[in-house]
Amino acid sequence: MQTKDLLILANQQAYALTMPLLEDLRTAPLVPPMPGGNHAHWVLGHLLVSEGNFLTMMRGGEHPFATLQTQFGGKSTPDATGASYRSFDELLAELKTQHQAIMSFLETLTEADLDRSSSSCPPGFEGFFGTWRHVLLMRPMHWMTHRGQLADSRRAAGREPLIA
């Protein structure tokens, strides 16, 4: 098995484990996992902005979700009312589209491609985003970090775990 195969598996599994929680939280998108925590609507927007970051690090060019950066990017804080956010369903549909685009892109890569240097790695984060391989490993890890917040939001909303 090659690294690419593991990256495909990790990215598919992170998506498969996270999306049911996002889908379920459509009806409770603003319930935080704890007071001041990241509610599902913010997590959804944040994942979408991050998808743009990952693509930009690999392909370069303009960030496709730059307009969402101030609301959902790093160091942003959730708006407890969500009043200024695009609709949950709109963001969710876009996240699904972006996931498919990244997976299609990943499928085309060779092992040598995975060692290409990232075009816009933040200084000091080379161990996380220095190569395309790093970016495509950090992506599912990032999804799983936020999956935990979504699981906690579901519990705060009084829902039972989806997976015991």
C-alpha cells in the first residue's frame, strides 16, 4: 500500500464520520458543545474555509472562500445567533462539492506529486503543511477535531450518539 492509498482512506473516513453529525445538526445548528464553544454552523463554515486553504496551499491561486474568512477562518469566533451566516444548507452543499473536488484531485496524484512543496504554507507550519502529503494528512485530522465538537453539540442538544 502506498501513502496515497492511506490518504484516500483517511480523507474518505473523516468525511463519512463527520457528515452524519453535520446533517443531523441542521435542526440545531447553533447549539454549542459548551458555553462559547464552536456550534455546528460555525464548524461547517470553518471546514469550508479550510477546504479552500488546503486547495490554495497545493494549487496556489485565489482562495475560493476568501469572503467567508472573517466569519469562519482561523481566530474567528462563532456568532451565537448565526444571523450573518449563509444558510446551513447552502454551506453544507458547498462543503460536499469541495470534498468531492479534493478527492478527485487526490485520485490524480502520484507519490512524487505528494512530495511537492506547498505554495503558501504558513511560516512555522512546514511540518503540518510543507508538502502536499502533509496537507492531505492534516485535512482528515482537522475534520476529526471538529467532529468531536459536533458530537458534543449533539449531546448538548439532547441527542444520543450516532455511533456508540
